[in-house]
Amino acid sequence: MSLDPFGARLDDVAVRYSTSWRVTQQGTFSKATGGIALDGATSLFPAGAITGLLGRNGAGKTTLLSLLAGFRRPTAGTVRVGPEGSEQDPFENPAIVSGVQLVREAGDVLTDEKVSATLKHYAAARPRWDSDYADRLLDLFELDVRKTPSALSRGKRSALGATIGLAARAPLTIFDEVYLGMDAPTRYAFYDELLKDYAEHPRTIILSSHLVEESERLFEHVVVVDRGRILLAEPADDMRGRGTSLTGNADAVARLAAGHRLLHRQELGPTAMVTVEGPLTDEEAAEAADSGVAIGSVPLQDLFVHLTSTTARKESER
Amino acid sequence: MSATIDLDESGRLAHRRTMLAMEKRFGGGLLLTGVWYWTSIIFASIVIAVLQSRFSVLEGGTLQYVLGSTRWFLFTMGMILVAVTLPLHLASGGTRSSFVAGLFRSALYVGLANGIMAAALVTAEGLTWNALGWDWQFRQGLVPGGSFIVDAASETLVLATYILIGTLLPAGFQRLGAWGGSFWILALLAIALFVDWSVHSGYIFGWDPLVGAGTARTLLGLGGGVLAVAVTAFAVDRFYRDMPLRPALG
């Protein structure tokens, strides 16, 4: 049975954790401290697109993804996931969660049994699991199914997660920092395989990543989370056009930047380089040309860094 | 509209598929470790019997001294396996509802398999002891002298209860906190004592002061066992049905 790609929507979602105890996979108890993970998050993850989920450590990305997979309920607000026009609350909704594959950094594998045991479980539980494709990916990532995940290196465990995520062919596939420990050739093999399979089997993919520079080519849509709030959610091309860099004489650059939100500033003697939000007007562009100020675009990673940096936050609050 | 119909249908299929996958993982894991457990138990029983016969201290069979460990073995395995299985089950597209259903069915059939094994061993021991001309007795059970079906049913109910109690212990700490979880252990212990007492499967005295041996006592005992399973199953449902899977803050 095939289902259309799933979209997802969050409306004013808050998640607050209380202090709790939990049992680890080793059978011991550990105390988890409380905190606010999401605070009024509103965002859309369009169906049938690859969305990059960006945010600094502790921004709330993992919690947000856990909500989409029905791993937990929000403290407040609503979460809707499903085919366009039929979105539903994913929590305890078998039709929805069986169509969502969240690959977490932690793995969700049987750490002390052979890799093949984990794959057998996913094959039994996942309706669209492609065993042949899983075998091809295992070959690609050079994974030995006779080993236990606990005996694999960090990179190989991540490759196992990538294999599960791709072979599940879920209408909503989510990778939460799946690249951890992977070497560069494996990461690029994963990106290529992701794009190839996405083209052959269209679905919705959310990719949470800190490696913005190397994964941004995959993104059609971008959501940036910062301190539990959605900073922006828009097509990747719109985000790429958000930032403008100005390099030249410090006074001229300061004049041009005056009407814009300043994201970043760097000075070296009489020369300054600033990043401002939004494009320049035609008049400003002409003035820049007259005063010898170079106008440039800002890579997505730089823009993300500037938007979420503590300095930018303080400056915008000023 | 068609998407809604597809979703309803895929929801029903997903519930069944993930429940069976969960059952295979949890119940299959318990059965697999059970093979090792029973091999050890049979070996230990034979060694004890040989030693007892050598030193002439045979006291009516050896199984009654070792069978009690089965429930604690399954209790421990239930506690460990549940911690591993819930995240895997949810990550592979299951719901807590299919998890609870798979857990309950696993507890029953694993209890049944082990219950039949225990009753069969007791019967085999009785036949062996009698054939060797040794004095054999089994002091536990609802029927004096033992009854394969009643012993198997009793053990099934006891073991299913203990498996479910094992899964409830970590859930208690997660849902009720450190202090609440500690008091929760006492509540679980009370259920364990009740089922032992009811089917007279341990050293705790059964119904003898209230009802003499007979059909009524057997039915009362088994009814108590069914009640214990029902109470623990209800608690499993309440504790796991909306259990959040907490990620590391990120």
C-alpha cells in the first residue's frame, strides 16, 4: 500500500520537561532534569520536499522531531502530520506513526544483538520496507550484519541508522543528525543515495544537521529553531536571499547598512565586512558601486550562524 | 476522502503488524532465554537429586525447591526487555497501544509455555521418583498430589503476572518519580504475594484455612490468578498508554 508524502504542521507548540527517572538499556536508573524545550513553536514542513532543520545545540530540534514521530505529546499547542488535507495528531495514531520514520542520533537498534536482528524487526514492522534496497545500502556503507551495533564504530552505527531510514521508505522520513561519526566519503554517499531514492520514491524528508555547508544543496525548505522558537520557516532559496554582505570602506559600509538589520560585523583597519538582512534597494546598490563597496551573497551556513549567534540576538534586542 | 479511507485501513493493518513484531521481539526474547533457563534448571535438579541420593537426604523431589526461581527470572527479563523494546517499537512505527497489546499477549503465551514446562517437569519427576521407589511429594499447588492441567494453569497465571510486574517496575519510576516508584514496588509486591497465595504456587499458604481441597478451592485459586493478571494488565495499560519517550534535550 502506498501513501502520499506526509506533511507536518506545528501550531504554537510548547514542550516542558519535568524531572523524571528512566531506565537505561543497561537496566540502571538515571535521573533526567527538567527544562523548556519548545516555546510557542509554529512551523510547516511541506509534503514532498526535503526540509533542512537547523538549530544550535539545545535549540529544541530533537524534541520537535519527537513530536512529529508521536514519541511524545506537546505540553501545549497542536501537532498535525499526514497526507496533505488529511493531517492528524500523530500521538497514538497507528496510521500516521507507521508512515513516519524517525532515525534518532541514539539509534533505536538492538545494541547487543546482531545488526541483522534489528533489520528483521524493522522489516516486520515497516509496511514499505525494501529488503533488497537495505542489502544494497549495507554493501554501500560496508556494514557487517553479523556484528552487534555496540561493536560497530560511531560512524558505522550512523550508517546503520541511515540504512534503516532509507529502506523504510516512510512517507515522512526524518534523520536527526544521522551523519555523526561518518567519514566524508560515507556522508557524501549518504547524501547521493538520499537524493537518488527521493527522486525514485518521492516522500517528505526532514534532515536535522549541523553540517549546513555540505548538506544545504539537498534542502528545498529550511526551518531554523532557536531557543525553542521557530526563527524562520521558508523555501531554501528565500533564505539564501535573506542575507547580503557588504565589504569596503568602514564608513561607506556603515552608511549602507544603517537601514538594515545588522547580522554580523567584522573590521580590519579601515575595511569592514558586514552581513545585513535582506537585499539592497537599487539606490543602495548604486551608492555601493559609487563608494567601492562590494556586494555579495551569504552562504546558508553563515546566515544561520549570524541569525542564531548570541551577538546577533543581543544586537536585535537592543 | 480517499486518503482518509487509506489512512483508516493502513492504521488497522499497522496496529496488527507492529503488535506482532513487538510480540516476536519481546515474547521471542523471553522464550529464547527460557531455553537456557530450563536447561540450567533441569541440570540443577538432576545434580541435586544425585547428591541427595548419594547422601541419603532425599526429601520428596527437588523441583519444588528450584521452580520458584522461574518467576523471578521472568520478572527480571521482563524488566530489562521492556526498557529496550519500547524505544525500538515506537521507532519502527508502532504505538503504545500495539506495544501494550503485544506485551500482554507475550506475557500470556510465555507464561503458558513455561507453565506447561513446569507442570510437565513436576509430572516427570513424580513418575521418575516412583519408578525408582523413592518417596515423592509436591507440597505446592491447588490439587493435593498435583494435577497437570491445574499446575500448568496455575504456573501460567503466576508467570504472566510476574512478567507484567517486571515491566511495571521501571514504568513506576518513570511515571511516579523516585519516591513514588519506591512505594509502587510495594504495591507490585502485594500483587506478587497475592497471586502466589491464591494458586498456592510458593511457600505462602493458600486457601486451606478457608476452603478445603476440591473443585471450589481450585476455581477460587485460579480465579485469584486471573484477577492478578487482569489487575497487572490494567496497570500496564494505564502506565504505558501515554508514556512519553523522552529525548535528550536538543
